[in-house]
Amino acid sequence: MGNRSSILLVNKPSGITSFASLGTIKRTVDPKVGHAGTLDKFAQGLMIVLTGSMTKLNVLFSTMDKRYRATICFGEETDTLDPEGEIIATGTIPSLETIKEAIHKHFIGEIQQKPPQYSALHIQGKRASALAREGKVVEMESRPISVYSFEPISFDGKFLVADIHVSKGTYIRSLARDLALACNSRGYLVALTRTQIGPYQLDEACLSQDTDLLLASVDNTDELMKRVDSLSLLEVGDELLFSLGNGQYPTQYSTIRHAEHDTYAAVYSKDGILRCVLDLQQQKIIAQIHSFSARTSR
């Protein structure tokens, strides 16, 4: 069993849960595993997986915007708004012109979105999906989300394929439902691929079952961390490494990059190795990269 703090880009296949896709990582990289946003069982694509001390840094990655390739079926709506549910309503199928007009008028910019009833959100201490499966009517409160772009790619008269760029917290299943309703139709999400999270692309990811690539990917952690543009980057001299490794907040450092909000910072030594991550407001280390880096611990 491994013991490495890392950021991993994982390509989750459809047909398995996000939790199930982490099993190999727990056994080979680090038993402590977290993620920065799950995917539904029917969906596939990019997940950011954090291991070891990096699991404390979910706040840096969970707020990133996301891009998807979505396939929406018009004319039918399922209770779960995905292909695993039961059809509960039907409607006429709109034209592509009607769909494009609805997107332009109602689904670009900041909008209010009501999450799906079948979701992991908690209502009065219980998951909404669990309440829905018990036959209880769950009233989901609308919340603001942002749709940066919604580009139709193809339409065969029933199925729309589109590329969608959205803020955190957006449910593409709800977008499918609401777009269809705006077209006086019904709809649900047939297929979904997450293609990007923040600066990270799907084509950089490896399958969670590919142990050789997973272990090789651990060494990319330093580079992946530097691509978090909301994170300041600091450098410390060799004389501070011992105290830093013992949890002492650095008293001297040079700034490599200053982030706009200046809340968190990654600390590197002069050899370019990631040492820890700081909370600059609280002046404390929130993630110690054990043995100073995954690379030097092996």
C-alpha cells in the first residue's frame, strides 16, 4: 500500500460510481483519498482526486468552473433526469431554432437553478435522493449558478449534443430539464462527459485502474499545484526546511506569484519541490506534504 500526498487527474468511466472508482487509488497511492466533485454513475470524464495531506485542500479545487459534453433527449423526462430513471412525462420535440433561442434567452449568464430531487444534497439531515426514493416530495430551493457558454454541437431531431461551461454547483441534469421546459417540451440527460475542471483537461487524465500511470502521475503533483491560479506561490531557503517540516509557519520567503485574493499559498523549496500549503489569513500550515514531497519519499 502506498503513502503519498498527491493531486491526480482521473478519467472515470460510465457505469460505476465515483466512490468505486477510487478503490485502486486507495490501495496503490494512499489510503486517504478525497475528490473535488463527483460524477453521477452514468456520467464519465475528469475527476480531481486528492490523496494524503492533499485531501485538506478540497477548497482550492471544488470551486473551479467545469466544462461538459452533454447529450439531452427531448420529448421525455425521467424522475432522476438521467437514463437510469423512469419516464414520468412526455412532450413535443422542439426545433433546433427553438432550442437555440431558449438557450440564448434563458441559459447564459447568472441564473437561478433548482437542483434535481435525486441528488446528494441534504434536506433536514437526509439526502434528497433518499427522501425521493421513499416517495416523499422534496422541495428543492433554487440557487444562483453561472452558465458561461452553452454551444449546441449537433441535433438529430431528438437528441441535442452540446458543450457547456458552468460554475461550481451546476447540475447539468437540471439544465437539461429546464431547457426542455423552456421549449414547451420535456427532457433529460442521456449522456455526460466532464471534459475540463479549471485549468485541467480530460486528455491529461488516466483511468483509475491503470496503476502504473497513477503512480507516475504522483510526480506531476508539484506542476499541477502551480496551475491553481487562485493560489499564491512562495519559495523558502534551505535553512527553513527543517522548521517547516515540523509545522512551523515560515518567517521568511520570497514570492514567486501573488494571487488576487491571497488567501492560500503553496510553498516550494529552491529545488522546485512542493513543501506545504499555507492559510495566509490564519498564518498556519494546512497541508504538510509528508517527507517534503512524494518524489523524495520513495
